[in-house]
Amino acid sequence: MGAAVMTTIDTVIEPEREPELIEGFRRMTEGRQPEGLIRSELLRGQGGAWRIQTTWRDREALLALRASGETPAALALLDRLGAQHSHTVHTVERSIEV
């Protein structure tokens, strides 16, 4: 098993669409979760900026989800909102939980 990875998806949402994003994230996180998902968070920034950051057990778990052929839930949510987004994958080199 490799190091954990974190995906980040950044977008800007118009204020009138924010309730749809929040509700969509809530529904997305209520159901069955993909194998290897550790944590996912919806973060509000300034000026309509939003981020969905998700931590995966390892890169293999993320690749397995992508290989399934299904659009990842967070990307599907943003697509339904018509929101442009960018995403990156980061290897978790060090972390702390207190």
C-alpha cells in the first residue's frame, strides 16, 4: 500500500447556486462511499470560491475509482451545476491530527 493521496477540485459558484452545491454535497456523502475513501470536505473560500478536497487511502484506490468508468461524484455534481472546475492530485507526505 502506498502513501495516501488528496484530490482537490476548485470551482467558483454563483451565490444563488450555493445552496444546490451544499445540498448536492450532502446527498453525495450520505450514500455508499467508494472503496479507499478516507475523508471528503466541502470548503467555502472568498468571492464564491469553493473546494472539494478528498483523501484516499492510496493512489491505487483513486485509480480503481477512475477505472470504473463512472464519473466521480464530485465532478458529476459540479457538472450538473454547470460549474467550471480544475482538479489536482497531491501525495500526502506528512500530516497531523490532534
